[in-house]
Amino acid sequence: MKQKDVICVVCPNSCAITVKQMPDGKLLMEGQGCKRGEQYASDEFLAPKRTLATTVRIKGAFIPLLPVRSSVPVPKERLNDILDLLARIEVQAPFKCGSVVVQNVLGLGADIIATRTLGVDTCAKVACELR
Ligand code: SF4
């Protein structure tokens, strides 16, 4: 019998839930305080997902990194694959908050979107025009 202990993060109660999978595949749970926690623990047991938040390189802005996140949670076991892909990406300023950086990343049904607006670095532009 497979078993996993899960701390529910859906609300501040942080219930400690034990999930057991019976030989027929059915899940048994102990410790959940509500139905939402049951769903969370079931997802964590069968296919854990996370919202990815990271940065990608940006050219021409006043800071070198653009904060991004996944539009929906992605499978936990694919997080490193997505990070490897994003490490090879560089976008060009200006970039608007909410704009898509990568559409349908790795075919997982999630977009990578900017979580900050970054304009063109006017200091760099002026310096460039003075050359
Ligand atoms: S099981 Fe329900 S009550 Fe417990 S932490 Fe999760 S959401 Fe909150």
C-alpha cells in the first residue's frame, strides 16, 4: 500500500493529511478538515503541481531580469525542464506585465507570463545617442 503525508496549504489551518492508496486504487484519507483539502491531498498524491515563479534575462531595461510566472500550475516533475528552457531565453524591453514570454511551455498547457512591466532604459538610450 502506497502512503504519503501531505500538509494542506489551501488555508492557514495547515491540516496534516495522510493519504493511503488501496490495492484497488481507491484513496483513503485522514486528517483533512474539509473537501477542498481532500482535493488538494488527492492532487498532491496523484499528480503534484506548482505555479512556477522565476526570472528571465531582458535586454535594454534598467534591470537585467524580468520576473515571470506560469499562468497555471504545472507538473512538479517538469519544473526543472521549464527552468532549463527559460535560462536560455532573453527578451527585449519594453515588456508589459501580463505579456506572454513563452506560449504553451513544453506543451504543458501553461504560458510563461511577465509579472512586471519593464520599459526601455532611458539612461542607456541617452548614452547610446551621445556616442
Ligand atoms: S483541509 Fe481544509 S481546513 Fe484543512 S488546511 Fe486544507 S483547506 Fe484548510
